[in-house]
Amino acid sequence: MPKGFKLYGLAGVAAVAGVATVALGLSIQTLMADPNNNELVVDGKKITTKVKPPKGSPFDTLYSGWRFRSKETQALQADDFENPGFPLVDLARELWLKVEGTAGKSCSSCHEDAAKSMKGVRTNMPKWNDAKGRPLTLEQHINLCRTERMGAKKWKWESNHMLGMTAFIGLQSRGMPVKVQTNGKMKPWWKRGKDLYYTRVGQLDMSCAGCHEDNAGKMIRADHLSQGNINGFPTYRFKWQKMGSVHRRFKGCMKNIRAKPYKRGSDEFVALEIYVASRGQGLSVETPAVRN
Amino acid sequence: MELTKRELLLLGSGAIATMAVGLPTASAFAASAEVEKQIAAFAGGAKIGSGKVSLTAPEIAENGNTVPISVDVESPMTKADYVKSVMLLATGNPAPGVATFHFSPMSGQASATTRIRLAKTQEVIAVAKMSNGSVFMDKKVVKVTIGGCGG
Amino acid sequence: MAKPRVKVPRTASKDEVITIKTLISHKMESGQRKDRKTGKKIPRKIINKFTVTFNGVQVFATEIQPGVSANPFLQFNIKVPESGEFEFIWVDDDGSIYKTKKSIKVTG
């Protein structure tokens, strides 16, 4: 038998093994890529994590980021004690009752029981404010109340106080569908957000859509790409080992693609938040969510 | 006979796919000297048996900095016969010691759950010491994925 | 620093084995991380011990090392012999002690 034939035989076996391993690798990748079919039930209440998308959506189905996480991560959100976001919610419960500022008031002085007064508030954030002639995020609403009505100091965007309070208020809308306004006065801001979403930026020349629309469900190295919905913010992220805001997340993404990030509370991020929230219209508010 | 370009490509990508899946081999998790030392010190000369201890860990950890882990040890948990301590070791971490649980007959059940940090794919070990000095062990390999686009 | 959280059932039957969950907010600085600007290692600062007593007697404890995640979560069991009070104690490397108490009533 000629030498060449033997070599070919070995290569042939190796090639087959190679194909088999590639096939295995690819099939594992596909298995991990689909959002899983688990249902989120928190303290007996079912939370909608899969809905029919709003008109104009590029997706057939909208999935919450919860669906893209491993079952162990999902379990951490299904129990309010296991959920590591709750210590800050507890802090906010206390802050709600704390008198601060020159007006001698606490949040509860005007808003009384948060479960009643704050119900639904998170579902349509950012929201148009006539007095300011622009939309405001939940953080901006809180600081507006603090400075103009309580005569108290602003809270920093990423402070424990602000994270806790936005989580506590968000919690009062948990289970309710996201319903941000995108027409009328909001339209130019929504449109600006949409432009930002689709514009490539940074040294890596990528856009939000490049990952979260074109490749949602696929693996980017070891991360499972979601559709980029923000219905769970503020969210406890393992990567941060603490709760974080939407704008922090936006900033992180921009840094990853080596773009100069916008600032928290900037017009760009407010516009982007409106647009991204609208892409998740119909999903339940999950605040405070647990993510990777 | 030369390998065709296609065959070379398949061989190469096969190797990459195997690396990506990260199939562990037994030799990859040979316990280090430090781990052996800590187990020996904990066991206090007793022979290490298998069984009785059950370590629960995810097959793949979504994020190595928060990995939920549970340990359960079979025992009547009476004053005469109970689990004294269970030591958790992360064999691939820069420092393998993670936590040591101390039970008592009042525990009722020798179970504990916590969340641990794993620096990379590795074997996690739980060693249990009984009130009569006997020692048992369980181990699990946890795959830790590194690299992504986290923001 | 957020308060520790503890979940203990309010009542139990005699000798029932209950599950207790605890969580404390803490960065658990491992001592492995380096300061990006100075290049020096950030010193270790973790919760290193967790102890539970029931009516003054230690029933469960954990020695904790940097391998435990931030915001340490601990779940364990206790067989409740009678009504009484649990005390939960966390000790920080810097000597700070965090405590909280929970009562339980044994019915029937």
C-alpha cells in the first residue's frame, strides 16, 4: 500500500473526528443560543417574560433578558429573599419615610403608601414633563422632587440611595406591562434614541442593533446575547456584584466597543432609554431583576 | 497523499470547537499540594471515605463570581452522631479555601447553601468530618466561562 | 452599609427542622484585586465569620474566606426544640460586628 494512502487514511479519520467535533460544538452552541422556556414566578405571581412584539418590531417574539440566563441565575430572581437586589430595596423603604430638606418632608409626606401611589409609575418611564418641556427618567423625577419639593440635595445617579429608590419604586410596578409613550411630544426624543441605537460607533465600529437585533440569541464568546430589553432595571448584575442603573449598562456597552460613552442622565442616554424601553413594550416590569 | 485544504480546515476547526467546549480531563484537576495539605489537616489523620456527602453545583457557571453551591451530608444528627464540620475547597482558585460550616446536633439536618467565587473551570471539593472522627468527601467539576461582552 | 437580612419562620412545631436564609450586603474585597492606578493590591476586607445562637447557645457557624461571593448568602437548617430567640452575628476583618435577632414561637 503506498505511504500516501496511509497518511490519507489517518487524515481522513482525523477529518471525520474534526467534523464530528465541529458538529458537536455547533450543536451545543445552538442549544445554548435559544432563550429557554422557563416561566418566571415570583412569590406566586407569574411575570410575563415572553410576549408578542409591538408593531414595527424586528422580532417575532419579545423575550425578557431573564430568559437568556442559566437556570441558577433565573432562580435567584424567583425569590425575593434570594434576590441580592433586595438589601437596597430595604434601604429605600426606610428612606421613603425619612424627612429630609428644608421643607421638612419625606417621600411619604406626599406620596403616602408607595404600593398605591407608585403603582404603574415605572411602566412608562422616561415620561414627558410639561414644566421642564422634556422627558425625565425615574432618577430625574426623584431628584426633581428632592430639590424642588423637599428642598433636599440631589442624589448621585449611581448612589445606593438612588439605586435603592428606583428599585423600590420599580418594584411597585412589577408584573405590569412596559408602556412608554413614543408619540406626540416624545416622538423627536424617541426618534433620536432610534438613531443612536442603529448608529455604529467606537473603535470596534458597532451599534446596539449589531448585537441585540442582528444577533440576539447567539453567543458572543461566553455571553448569551439577549434582545437588550431594560424591563428589569435597576438590575443586580453579577458582573457588578451590585445593583446598577440602565445608564450604567449603556455606558458599559459603549466602553466595550471602545466608544466614548455618554454620561448618565445625558440627553443621548435619555433618548436611548426611551427607544430601548419601547422595543420591550408589553414585557412585564421585573425590577429588581438579576442578570449576569 | 496531501491533506486537502478542506480537511486541514476541518481538523483545525475541530480542535477549536473542542477547546471552546472545554472538555475537562482527569489530569487537568489533579489536586495541588496546598489542597492536599488542607484536606489532611482537616481530616486529622482519618481515612477519607466516599458517600454520605452530596455537593450540588451548576454544570456551567454563568458568572464565576457568583456560583450557587449546596452541600448535604447524611447523618442522624443526634448528640451521639452528627456532622461536625464541612469544608469547601475551590481547587483552581488562587487560594483554595472557601468556607467551613460548623453544625451541631441542633442543626437537625447537615445542609448549607452559599454562593462562591470560582476563578476558572475547576473541581470544587466538600470534605465532611463527623463527631466520631470519620471523614467523607465529594467533588464536582464546575465549568466557568470566561470572556464575553459584559459592559 | 445595608442592614443584614434574615428569613426565619415566625412559628414552628416542636422539633421541626426549619430553613433559615441570611444575606448581608458586603463587598467582600478579596485582596486579589489590584488598584488600576497604583498597581498595588487592594487590601482584603471581608466578613470572615458568621455565627448563629439560639437562646444563647451556638447552633451553627461558618468560617468565611475570600472565595465566598460578595453579599454573602447563607442558608442552613435548625431543629427548633422550643420558643426562643435567634441571634445572627457577622464579623468583619476590620473588627466591626453586625448583629440581628429574630424570635420564633413553638406551637403545638
